[in-house]
Amino acid sequence: MLSPETSLARGAPVWPLFAKELREIVSGRALWTLLLLSCPLVGYSFFQATSLYGEASAAAANSPVLATGLSPLDGILVPTFGSFYVAVTLLFPFVAIRALGEEKQSGALRLLVQLPYRTVTLVWVKLAAVFFAWLLCAIPVLSSVLIWSMAGGHLSPAEIATLFLGHLLYGLLIGAVALFAASITESSATAAIVTLAFTIGSWVLDFTIAGRPGWLEWFAHLSLTQVIRTFEQGLLSASLVAGVVVAVCAFLALATVWLPPGITVRQKLMRSAVCVGATAVALVLVTQIKASIDVTEDRRNSFALADARQLASLAEPLAITVHLAAEDPRYIDLHRNVLAKLERVMPHVSIRLATARQSFASSAGDETYGEIEYRYGARSDLSRSTSPREILPLIYGLAGVPPPAPIPSAEFPGYPLVTDSVFSLVWFLAVLPILIVLAWWRSRRLPSNNQMFLKEVVMNSSTKTLLIIAVSVIAVLLPAFAAPIKVDLANETAGAEPKGLLPVVGVWRIENDGGKKLLAVDGRQWKEGQSSAGIADKARALYGERYAEFLDRVQTYAYYPYVVAKDVEDFKNGEITVRFECLSGRIDQGAGILFNLKPNGDYLTVRANCLENNLVLWKFEKGRRSSVEWVRNTPTATRQWHDLRVRIAGSKVEGYLDGKLYLQHALPAPVSGKIGLWSKADSYMHFDDFTAAASE
Amino acid sequence: MLQIASLTKSYGEQRALENVGFSVQEGEVLGLIGPNGAGKTTLLEAIAGLLPVDSGEIRFRYQLLPLRRRREAIFYLPDGARPYADQTAEQVLAFFGGVHRRSANDVSDIVSMVVLRPVLAKRINALSKGYNRRLIIALGFLTRHPILLLDEPFDGFDLRQTRDMMSVLRRVASGGRTLLLSIHQLRDAEQVCDRLALLADGRIRGVGTLEELRRQANRPGANLEEVFLALT
């Protein structure tokens, strides 16, 4: 034990180092203070957002046009995450600095750098601990997402994931800056001042010089807060993600240079210069990456599909010269509505501000001010419009191509929701703070002497506590991010039966509608008692040896076509949504969501009807159909797309049509069974976006 | 085992170390003796690679030991460090034990040897100066480095505790580890060290056993204090 070992080349395990870093961050007050302060901050923002969203939703209740403007991304998520951003900007540096600053002050760093780890390993493990701390700090804001979901709010996984990624990258950037600051300063206080100079300096850049012409505009782009803006707009830009990753790596590389105490300042400055040079080159390279994805449901960052395809096919360079000052609201409109979208879709676009050094105020006498020149190949044209409705035809004219015929596609319906958000206040102002204080107390509790000692060298009690906290956090938050099961029709074959759904009754097939694949139930050739082809085999596929009982009941219900989702074994809680369009049907035009399908063939369905304009919860039990809940006056126009949603919580069932809650019913027993889609008799319907999002 | 040659370090115009050179044998306890400000800590940090030097070289088993490989052979225990103040002594020991792949029995034996068990559940910021010193020494023992540099290892101990710790250090050295101790209490150094290196004003004034130093100072029968005063 006491004898030396000359061979120390073998690597040391990283886990003890990571566990130590976690303990160091969790044992500090900064993390818990941030968490506690975040509760009212995030809670109030969420409360305000849901209240305002509710008011707007109430106004939009009878106006589908108004409803289309209601997006949870803008109305709920961005404002709520915005308060988290404030907390991260102002307080997270103190959490991150602790990962290094305390060691410098206590002298522990001199021990740490002698351990058998490379300096780069030390720094990256510290960043990993900072990342974990950021996840803990995100608990309040993630819980708001969960509350919104539980209240019936619509969530787009792609939008949330993008927004979350943006804030994560921002948090990592702050963490990397804090580690760098701690590496070059002797005290945590000085490191905090340096880091806050970055973060608050970014605000100053935003408020004072953003939108100014010339080099000030370029300088404003260095603001850290700019990182989040693009993600808030629902745009996943490869260039931005890569740029932030490069910046994080650069600050970590600088921290790695400055951390070891045995190197002269001159050597450190030279290595830093190399790092800065390499970073500059990498940043120039990443700006060349053009790929980006518009993840928004309303495609706000993209032109209409037909225009996007037409513009993408224009091979020659398009040069745009804008005679507007950068801070002019018309330029901001033009950039958002046209230029940014053109840059995304066209292969060769160059945009030049002719008035780059000119301010809005100084341009009053310039007659060309306000003109935008478009040059495509040898042809050019002028316009003063900032609207794509005028600019796109102009570009098509220059290119000598006709404006494309519109491609029918689903319009964004909007997701109005009126919800009582008082519960959220109780959660954020009482329950969550109490839980945080309890966790803090638990982390500070000392082990008693008879509880220990050192039976496990590697994983001790505090580490286990941290793991329990981490697992609990994940367990609580996982349902919010549980990927919903969506029946994807893109890979289906037009004219064939769907592969992801099992037709039991009626004629179900994939149809191609203007390039988009949809699920159709075609009852035009309907004859009573007609089950789907090969029904016996399908019944066996669903319920194995118990298929005979199921088959008997199918024959009884053969008036009502339905398909069953193959990938959902047992749906108990959550949301099932589908979009549908009534095409024709003399007897009926019914579209329903089927659930609680039992092995004996009994089931429930919430269905809308374009002929009857009502929403009904039907029960099919022991060969008989009976209505359970009936709601009249639910406008459901033929040949228009509608949203149908069923929300199940135990035995409670809610039915929504076009985002509005119409139907509520408490069943005698909790729901449990397979799910699917339903129709009736001679209905000819289209279905799309069939999604099942289960929750605990 | 370890050869230090021509080590020089300046802070601006001031020379902290000047042409320092000596060697340490395997399993030896070498005492670095000098008054406050003599450059003992600077020298230890320079040897450990924690302080950049102007010139000089360090060899381990006759092989040049560059800065980046210094920590493979040498581990330095600084004076005044109070690592991870909010963690318990047990957690810090477990961290070092885990890093160096020590078994629970190894850690437990070292805890017993340096008498740390009564404060294992205490946070570091609640430890007395003496117990903090024991913890730092225990951390050094948990490493697997053949050479340990200890800066003022007896600071904070009373007479009995100092004697106990001396016997612990002797045990460690007899196990094959080489110890280089910076000590300003000459009486302590005389008792625990095999050989002594006298440092004053950043220069080595004498290296050897007490008897050799007496001869060098031409003071037969003198104690270390008298020899030190004669040579510096």
C-alpha cells in the first residue's frame, strides 16, 4: 500500500473526478439559490403567458382565422424560457465558476493538476458537471412544459427540442466562459465579474448598438444573446449550432491553456493566440454552412411549398441591393419576410446593404432610399415592397419562370386553449420551492459516524444522492418529452392498405392528394356487414388466440369502419389526435378516434360528423351501440380539414374539435385498450397526422 | 532516484532560486531546511512542475523528466491547502482513492495510520489545522507516486503528534517511497530526515547527513541549528 509504483501511465478513471465535480457544484449555495429564484421568475412568466394565451384563445373561440395566430411556441414556451434565460444570464455564472474558482482559492487546484488526468480531461469533466448543473437549473422551466401539457396544451416536440437545444447551447456557452474566466483569475469574485462582463455586456450590445449601421452591426452579432433568437424563431441552423459548439470549444481550449500553473504567461499567451486563430478560422468555415431546418408547425421561416420548390430550382445567382438602413423597420420586415427565407431556399443569393454606413435619420434626402434592386443573371428590377406577394412574382419574372401553382397542404390550425393556471402558481410558489429546499437540506446532511465508512470508495452516499436526484428529475420530466407515436404515411404505398394501421372494418387505403399521402376510408361502395379483407388473420394479429370473440363482435359492428394502430398496445392516459376532411357521404360523414378497444371487440369512440355538426362519445358494447355523451352545434364543414383530439386521464375523457373543448365525460372505469380511427357507413374521409402521446 | 540540477527562478529582478542542485536517493527522507523566505516552497513547486522556472533540469532515475511528465513521478502536498471545503473528509479521501484505484481497505488503513477516523464525517472547513494537515498527508499517501514532496508536514501538530507523524513518514519511506520535506523547525528535521539540504536566499548552502554538514561547517558535535547558522 505504501510502496511506490513507477508505472503511472495507466489512465485514471473519470467517474470519481466527475462525481467530485458534481458534489462540488451541488454543495455550493449558488445552485440552490438559482433554483429557488427561478421558481417565482419562471412561474410568474408562465402564469402571465398562459393568462394572455387564454384571453387570446377565448377571443379566437369562434374565429378559425384568429385561432391560426395562436402558437404555443410564441405564446407560452418562448416567454417562459425567456425568464429562464434571464436567470441563466445573471446567476448561472456563479454556479459554473464554482467548478474551478473554489479550487483555485482553496489550493485544491494544485493537487488536482497533479492527478493522472490530462488538463483537457479536467476541463471537459468540469463542463460536464456544469451541464448537469444546468439541467438541474432547468427543472422549473421544464416543469412548466409539463404543466402546459397536462392542461391540454399543444406541444410540438420539434419546436420544444429546438428551443431547448438553443437554451442548452447558451447555458454551455456561459459555462465555458465562466470556466475560462475562473482559469485566468485568482478569485471567484473576479471570475464572476469577467463572466458577467460577457453576459451583461451582450445585453448592452443588444440594447445599444444592435441595428446600427456599419461595423457596429457586425459587432452586435457577437452578442451571446443572439444565440437564442434563432432557436426561438423555430429555426434549427447548422451554422449557428456549429458556431456555438466552436465557441464553447474555444473557451474550453483557452481554459485548458491557462489552467496549468507550471507554464509561463508568455507561453500561455502564445498558445492562446493559436487558439484564437484556430477559432477564427473555424468560425469563418461554419458561416459557410447553409443548412437549416424550419421546425415550426406554421412554417414561419419558409415560403409556401410551391414557391420554395420553384425558388430552389433557380440556378443563377440572385443579387439583392437594399437601399435601406439596417435599423429601418422596413428592412427588418423585408429581412424577416423575404431575405432570410430566400437565403434558406435559393442556392446563390447575395444581399448587400447599399446604405451600410448610412443611418435611418441621415437618409431623408436620398431619393433612392427605400429601393430594393433585384438582379438575376443579366436582368434586374426595382421594388419598394417588403412583401413576398410582390417580390416573388418579380423574381419569377426576372428568371423567366411562371409563378408555381399552389400545392395543397395542411394549414396551421392554431392551438387555442383557455386554461386555469392557478395550479401553476401553487406549484411554482409553494410546492417546487419546498421540494428544492428539501433537496438542498438532503444534500447538506452529514452522514453519522455509524453510517459509514468507506465501504464503497468510488461511490459514496453523496454521489448516490446526486444520482437519485438526477434519476428523479429525469423520471419527472420524461413524460413531457416522451415521443408521441405518430403514424407516418410518407412511406406508405398509394392505393394499398396502410402498413401502420390494421383495417378491421371497411375499405381503408392510402391516397395521394397533390403529392401528399393521406389515409382514406372509402364507404362509397359500402354494403352493410362488410368487414375488411382477411379479417380473421388481422384479428389473430391483434389478439392472438382470443381472436374468435373479437371476430364475432366485428361482424356485429360492421356498419362502422375502423382501423387499429399496430404500435399501441394499451393506451390508458394521454392524447390522441387526428386531422380529418369529410369528402362525401350521403348517409354519414363521420370521423372518429377509437379507443378502449378490448379483446372482445368492444370499444369507445369520440366522433365528429360533417353532416350533423355534432360531437358524440359512442359506446360499442356487447353488440350494441349507444351514445354516452352528445354535444350539438360543433361546426364541422365538409371539405375542410379539422382537428379532432381525445384526451384521456384515467376514466376522464375529453373531446376537442378544432382546438375547442366540447365534450367531457367520466366513464365508470379507467380507459385501457388499443386505439384507432373510426368512421361510419358511406363516409368518404381523409385522415392525416394520427398521433398518440401517452402520459403517466 | 531524483536529481535536481542548476534550478534557477526569478521574480523580476529578484532571484528566488539560484543554481540549485542536489539529489535524493530511493527510500530516503531528505529535509529541505531554511528560514521563512529562503525559497523552500518555491523550490518544491518548481520541482513538482507547478511553477515555471528560468533554467535547470530534473532527472528521475537518470532520465530527464520534462514538465509534462513531472506528475508521473512526483506528487507535491502544498502547505495551507484546504481542498473542497464543503465536502466531508471521507468524500475527499474517497475521491483520491477512486482516482488512484485504491481499495476500501487501503483507504481505511491510511486513515488509521494518520489518525483521521474521528473526523471523517466532518466537512473540510470544520477541520482543525492539525486534522487538515493529516488529511493532506493522507491524500499524498493515497497516490501511487514514488516521490512525495511535503511542504511543512508538521505544521499544526503538537509535540506528541509531530513525533507520531514522524514515525508514520519513516514507515512510508521504509516502504520504498522517497520523501522530500520542507521543514523550518530544525529540531524536527534533525529527528526525521536521513539527509538535509540547507537553503538560504535561494541557494543551497550544504547537503548531507548531519555529520557531513558538521564537517562541512567545521563544527564537530554541533547541533543542526549551529551548523545551519555556520553555513548560511
